[in-house]
Amino acid sequence: MVSPLTLLLLLALLTGIRVILTVSGWVTRVISILVWLALVVMLMVSLAN
């Protein structure tokens, strides 16, 4: 059974990819990628439980 939190994280990851591709400036892009990676880790942890 997939929890709503997992679905929310997946949606956030997809949105994050779009944000990373559309933002200008490397600083903003690096921050976006770091946040996105943190979301990936959270997703892995929630799936592992």
C-alpha cells in the first residue's frame, strides 16, 4: 500500500525536476538540486519503512 506521503513526495520530485530545468542562475539551481536530493532521500526512507 502506497501512503499519501509517498505520493506527495513523488509529486514534489516531479515538480522539482521541472523547477531545476526552468530556474536561471547556478546558485538557485544548486540549491534546487540539493533540496531535490533531500526529497529523494526522504522518499527512499519512507519506502524502506
